[in-house]
Amino acid sequence: MNTRLGASRLTLLYLLAAGLWVLLGDSWLAALGLDSTQLNRLQSVKGLLFVLLSGALLYGLLRVQQHRLTRSSRDLGASEDSLRQAAAVFESTQEGVLVTDAEQRIVHVNPAFSRITGYSAAEVLGQRPSLLKSGRHDGAFYQALWEALQRHGSWSGEVWNRRKSGEVYPQWHCIRAIHDERGRIGHYVAVFSDISALKRSERELNQLAHYDPLSNLPNRLLFTERLAHAFDRTTRTQSHGALLLIDLDHFKHINESLSHNVGDLLLQAVGERFAAQLSDGMTLARLGGDEFGLLCEPCASPDQAADLAQQLLHSLASPFLLAGRELYIGASIGISLFPEAIDSVEQVLRNADSALFKAKSNGREGFAFYDQALTQYARQRVELVGALRQALDNAQLRLHYQPLHDLQDGRLVGVEALVRWQHPQRGLVPPAEFIPIAEDSGLIGAIDAWVLERACRQMVAWQAAGAELEFVAVNVSGRLFNRGELDLQVTRVLAATGLDPACLELEVTESAVMENPDAALLRLERLRQLGVGLAIDDFGTGYSSLARLKRLPVHKLKLDQSFVRGLPHDSDDAAITRAVIALGQSLELRVVAEGIERPEQVEFLRQLGCDYGQGYHFGRPVTAERIGRAADPATLASEPLGAP
Ligand code: C2E
Ligand code: MG
Ligand code: MG
């Protein structure tokens, strides 16, 4: 436009100058008054000058024009280049590109579009982008998108679309409106990338951060987060929740004796059994090792929490069939109720931990609640462990012996060694108060070793004094039994004391045997080969299966005193007693009834055919000297142990 204007102006100027030159030049020459020869010469010079000036002007114009032409052809080349580059980007980018006209009909798509959506260009050109909708977003979502496009000219965000295959997938989408020279929207350009892989790794990361890979249950982090929410909610709404900390009893032995693989399988199976007990609003987590957590919110009452704990314990009652074996495992549960005067989530966890500790020391396979007295209890316990350690060093342990009688002829046949702690301030402490602590703190090994040696030595001394005793029975803690070196220890002690193995009887509780019946079978077998007697203590409390019992190489069953207490009138106790005696007879095992306190119980048991009896009726646990006197045929009649 400007060039055209300049050219006509220049032409006009040239015509004007040329016209003036022709008109004025001749008049000026005439005014000079020259002769005709001179005039002719000057006119020739004037003509020559005109041609020269015109030529110079023409040359200048041509040069300018040529320069312009070169520049514009160079510009054209550059814009062609950038168009080519843009096309290459469009073709090769990994992002899908879709261009629509103002009426939202698709006018261009790139190869990445086809790769991501599965639609070829031919299938979508002329169609609307709504063809790709997944149906995951509602009308309000698209309305907000269009509003943003109209107002700001662009929108970006996450959109779930559907591929041609039907698969719904997430995209990150940027849409831009393109305006024409008059400022109206001419096209829309959408650039998007498939973020399903990103989402997947995000999900995997989340899974890794919040879930335990072994059990697939929430881990401690997620559990604590949920507990924090539950705690806040119960505080706000004045409702209640319960936290149950569940710890498997003696899980370590499974790992140690059967390999970590079997341990892992067992943890998974336990997790599944627990999970089957859950109802809505509960979170089960594996907090690490053999510890699980259960969050119950809302929890209407302590009873509900107790029932839940009972249910979890019960779910472990039947054996686990793993790696071709039957495994039994028990658990202890600590319960903390919240918000109940608790001011932080940490305290809820601490309280549950203390309660778990209490449950464990109550003899495992049970549950306990946290209460104020428990903190005190925990403190005392720490002190007690320290004092018990000193008791061993300072020779404060004592052995008492309780007689066992033949129920048929009333004879004193043997004694059971029972440990006591002669505490400098508290006096004689019964084993129930320190054996569980000794088991937890690992001191039990040293205590049992001391008891075994002392009892064997005492038996040798009695025999040397002519006492009529067939055996001394020694209790073996579950922990020592399951550690698996008991046979070596017994061999050592028998050798050191010179006691005839037939005069030593080892009592193992039913629950210790059933903790790991296969391993127990091997251990009992090895002990039996030493020639010692073997008894199952507290029989009736440990869920023995008859099939297993049949195979155990033991000599005696000691019927737990809880079944003897109600004899002879309690019909349940009588039925259980009858069944155990019959079982013993059919398996050719001797049966000992523990806790006999009254003469009618002796009579009842004798009539049923029970072999031996033990209890206050015959005699309380007493010192070795008193047993020595009672077992001496000369003094037997003069000092009956049953005397109060
Ligand atoms: P246990 O082996 O079943 O021992 C029998 C317990 O019942 C003894 O309690 C005994 O005093 C008590 N008892 C006996 N007759 C009667 C009776 O007529 N009525 C009542 N109410 N009780 C009776 P003790 O001495 O307190 O021992 C408790 C438990 O502690 C034992 O139960 C045993 O499991 C454990 N224990 C005792 N000494 C040792 C030991 O040296 N090592 C280990 N590992 N555990 C021991
Ligand atoms: Mg015993
Ligand atoms: Mg017992």
C-alpha cells in the first residue's frame, strides 16, 4: 500500500520536473539572447542533461526496488521455514493435539492424538470432541471449563476421557481459544498428554507409603493418620472409639524354628483371619513385626471393645495349615478407649501399649484395658525386673516342694518343686507374681536352670537319706521349652548331680506344647530318650487336639485345678474330669488331679480311677526338710503334710 503511494508520488514529481524542464528551459535559453549556433549547442547540452538525470533517477529507483525484492523474498523464506518447523512439532510431539473451528468441529489432529485416543484422523475430522467423553464428569465440570475459556482464553486441568477401545483414562489438558484479526474466536487448540502411567505410579507410591507390602494392610503411618482423625471426631462429637493393639504370642519361635518364610505366611494368614472379623468403620493395620492394630470408631461401650478382642482371639483358635504343617498361634491384646480424658493421639497409643503389656503379663492369650492404675503397674514392673535380677545374684530364690499321692493307696509318691522369691521387704513372693515377668525379661532361663539343678540335687540328698520318693517334678517354662536346648541342659544337670533320669519328671504346660506342636513333639521325643518322665501340666486349658495328644510321648496328664475345684458337685467339672481320666486310660497315660482340697474330692477321683492327687488336702508346698521328714518311713506318721 505504502509502496504504491510512493511510486505514484514519485511519477507525478518526475512528470512535473520534466514538464518544467522542457517549458522553462527553452524560455531561459531564449532570454539569454544567444545566436542560433550557440542556442542549438545549449539545447543539445540541456537534452543530454535531461537524459543523464532521468537515467540516474531510473537507476536509483531500480536499485531500491531490487533491494526491496531481495528483502521480501528473504522474509518469505524465513516464514516458510517456521511453518515447516511448526508442522514438524505438530507431527512429532508426544502430546496429542486437536484443533477445532469456532463451531467445535475437529479440523486437525496430530499422530499423537491417534496414538493416545485410538481414533485415526479420518474418523474424527468433522466430529465434535464430545466423542471422546468418558461420562466421568458432570455438566457443571464442562460448564466451568467453557466459562474459563471464554473469560481467560485458555483452560488447563485433568480430564478423564475414553479411548476408542472403551478404556477410560486421565489426561492433562490445555485448551486455548485462537482469535482472528477481528478479535473473534476462530479456532480452539487442545493439547493433552496421557497421564495414566503417572497416576499409576502415584498410586503405587501411595500404596508403598501407606500399606504394608506383606499383608496389604494399612501400615503404621496410615493407621496413625486414621487414629488422629478418629480421635478428633470423637472429641468433637462426644462419641467414643477404641484402639486395640494385638501382639502375637511367641511368634519369634515360629520364625526361629520354621524359617522366616513360614513366619511371613503366618502373618498374612493371621491378617486375613483378623480382617474377616471386621465390620464397617474399623481399620486393621500391621504396625510392624508381629504387631497389629485395630481401630474401632465409633465404639459404643467397653463391652463392645472386649467382645471384639475376644472375637479376634477366638479367630486364632483353629490351627493354620501352612507349608504342610498345622501351626497354632495365640495373641495378647491391649485396649485403649478414647477420648476418655486423653489429650493426644500419642497418649492413646501409649495407653494401648501399657494395656498390651498388662495382657501379656496376665499370662498371654488374653486382653486387658488401660486404666490409671496401669501406669503405676508398669512402673512397678520395671522395678520388679531389676529386683528379680538381683534376687538371682543374691540367692533370694527358694524351692518348696508339694507332695503327690497315689489316690488308690494314699502313698506319697513324689513331689513337685515350686519356686518362691524370698523378697527382703515383701516376704515370700509366689511364682505367679514373678514368673511372667521373668519370662518377658528373659530371666526365666536362669531361674529354671537354678530350679532344675537344685531340685535334682535335693532328690539325690533325699534318696541318700533313705526317703521313699519315686520322683521330683520340675516345671519348665514355655519359653525355655520352646527354645529347644532343654535336653542338653537336662543331660548336663543329670550328669552333674548323678540323679537317675527315671527320678526326674518335667512338667510342660499344655499351652507351651500347643504353641508349636510339631516342634514340641521332637523336643519331647529327645527328652524322653534321656529317660526322664514327662507330664503335661494344667491340662484342659490349652486347646489340645486329640489327634496330637495321641502322638505326644508323655507319661502323665495333670488335670488343671480349675476343673477339680468344683468337684464333686459341679456337673461340668465332673464331666470334664471323667473325660480326662478316661482319655488318660485309653492313651495309657497316668492322670494327676491338681488342687485337691477336700476328702470328698479324693473319694470322687479315686472312684473314677484317677491315679495321683496333689493339693492342700495332702499338703501345701513346704521346705525340703519337711518333705524329708514326711518321706522318711520312720517319721511319716508323726508329721502329716496335710496338717494345717
Ligand atoms: P503349677 O505347676 O500348676 O503348680 C501348682 C500350683 O497350684 C502351685 O502354685 C501350688 O501351690 C498350687 N496348688 C497346689 N495345690 C493347691 C490347692 O489345693 N489349692 C490351690 N488353690 N492351689 C494349689 P504356685 O506354687 O503358686 O505356682 C504357680 C505356678 O507357677 C505353677 O503352677 C507353675 O506353673 C509356676 N511355677 C512354679 N514354680 C515354677 C518354676 O520353678 N519354674 C517355672 N517355670 N514355673 C513355676
Ligand atoms: Mg506344675
Ligand atoms: Mg498345674
